[in-house]
Amino acid sequence: YIGLRSNSISVYSDAVNNFFDSLTALITLCALGYVSKHADESVAGSVGKTEQLLTFIISLVITFTGLYFAYNSLERMMYPTPVWFTTLYAVALGSTAAVKLVLFFVLGAVSKRDDSPVIRAIKFDSLLDFFITLMTIITLVVSNYGSYSFDALFGIVISAIIIITAIRMLISSGKILVNFVPSSVRQTVNGILEENNIEARHLNFATDGYDTVCYVSTGLTDNEILNKAADECLNITDIKIVFVKETN
């Protein structure tokens, strides 16, 4: 409402961003609540995968939101229009900024107890939103004195920040969803197995949203050697080794 009444593209963009944040947070809450309710220890990995999937979806939505902001800001820069400011608008925007800052600290306390990638994503997004809203207030004040293009310029800045942040989260969660493990890490695991004279017939890397597990097919039955190699892999690469003994 304030964005439309003040004719500020930066305020309007911030409002749309708030809407999508609220929507994705609600979807996340419902999805995690459902999965957690129906999951047990035997399928605990599904919770982690679900969180990464939701993080990916949130990042995707934020990316498209940023592109939408950029388009509108460029259009506003080409065709500048007046922006109207009132103290009431500034106070209303300031209150939303305060809520976002409080949310950041609340989620920070929650993430210390439960290191969830979704909570981390929403936490940092809250801090980013706080600074965006703060700068939006400054932009609204400055635009009131005739610098209409400054409103559009800051809209582009908001878009760039949102897109870059979202793409980084998108890549991070996407790698986990497709069980991506760098080739250097794979080579390190292979090297550790070879140093311990373990013939690995097949290696399968998988992630559950929190940890990466490597399932190794081998005919070796010496538990002392297998445990030694597993400990080395965990210490060096943070990858848990699970040996699957083949039977002829």
C-alpha cells in the first residue's frame, strides 16, 4: 500500500519481497511439520533432504523476485516519476525493519540448537531484508527532494543483492540435492582406500541434507582395516564411509 501511494519502486519491491518471504516461510513450516511428524530414525535423512529441497525452492523464488525488481527498476529509471514521502510511511517501514532484525536474532538462537539449513537461509534473509528496508527508508526520504532516479537506482541495487544471495543459496542446496561431491574429494577417498589396501569395487556418494556418506562395495572382511580407513576419511574429508560387503 505504501509503495503504491508513495509511488516508490524501492518500497514496492521491498513489499513484494516481504510477501514472497512470508509465503515461502509458511510453505516451509507446513512441509517440515509434515515430514517431521511422519519421519522416524530409519528415515531421518528424508528430513534433511526435504530441508535442502525447500531451501532450493526458496532460493529460486527469491531469484525470480530479484529479476522482477530489476525489470521494474530499469523501467522506472528510463521513465522517472515523482515519489511522495510522509512521516507515517517512514514509521511504518521502520517498524517492519525492526521486526526483521528481531526475527534474525530469534532465528539465530534457534539455529544454535538446531543447525537447519532452512533456518540459516531464512535467518540471513531476515538480516538482508532489514538492511534493504533500512536503505529503502533512506531512499524514500531522499527521493522526496526530487532525486526520482535515486529510487530506481536503489531498486537495481536491491535486485543485485537479492539475486546474488539467492543464486549462492541455489547452487549450495542444488549440489546437495544432486549428491554433488567434488572430484578432488572423491580422489582423496580413493587414495585413502588404496593406502589401506582396500579394493573398492564400487563407490556411491549420497547426502541426506547434513552429511555426505560414501557407500563402498568391497570383499574385504578385516574390520580393523575397514574401521581405520573409515576414521581417516571422516577426519580428512568429513565424509562417512559405510562398507558394503559383497557376497559371491
